[in-house]
Amino acid sequence: MSGSINFQKIIIVSCFLGKVRYSRLLEDGEFRGRTANYVLMLLFGIVCISVVASYLNVHFLGSALTFMMAYVWGRLNESVRMSFLGFLTFNAPYLPWVMLGFSVLIGNSITMDIIGICVGHMYYFLEFVYPVVADIRDWRMKRVMEPPMVLQWMCGTFQGIEQVNLQAHEHAD
């Protein structure tokens, strides 16, 4: 066993590195200066994945969170070209699907991967698609994924009621 390659350890390490990479890319990109929104995305993912995983009796949730972040990052960076193993090139939105195909090729269960993709899709829709549709249709509730004030305060991004009212008046003019 000491000389053989343990694919399970390779997958665990790659999930950790993938989580770190896509987490950093999201934090430095779309969520720069929006720490509370970033924390809300992580909490949304963790809660949704945990709820679904409890019904499916699965225990390792890290890969699902990695797939969720890869999905969101890919959707936000549609024009980025990527390469997989040096021979397969694709655009970033296909990244989770390429990762899913690789999981199938090496014989891993894809249950958590699919859960991560579904949760990532739900988050992307609620954060980036729904507000546009709500604005076009003039719905009362414009943003579903707005972090609560206490989370904004904890993350140091709380603006206070006066600044929020001032910004609302500036946008109305």
C-alpha cells in the first residue's frame, strides 16, 4: 500500500485545493468589498448541501461545496477559456460538468457533485438572475439573497440606515 497511488486521497486533496482556488477567485472577483454577500453564499451552500445530504445519508460534503463554487465562478466568468489535462479546452461555465465527467471516469460517486451543481445553480439564479427579472417586471421583492444587517455588521460591511436611505434617494433621482 505504501507504493500504490491512493485515488481517494488524491480526490480529497484536489477537492480541498479546488475549494481554496474557486473560493479565492470568487472572493477576489465578484465579492470584492462584499464580504457579507460572500459569507451568505457560503452559508446558503452549506445549509442547502447539508439538508439534501442528510436525506441521502452521505457524509463528505466538501466536494459538493467545491462544485457549487466552481459553478458560480464559471457562470460569472463565461468568457474565460480553460484547459483540462492539457488537451480538452472549454469555457468556464462548463467547468463543473468537466469535473463531473472526470469523477465518473475515475469511478467516484457523483451524488455530491450533482448536489453541488444544483445548489450552485440555485444560488446563481437567486443572486444574479432573479434581481434582473424582478426589476424588469417591477416586482416588490427585488433581492432574495441580501445579507441581513447583523451579518453585514459582523463582516464590517454594514452601512447604516442613513447611508442606505441616502443611496436609495440617489438611485431614485
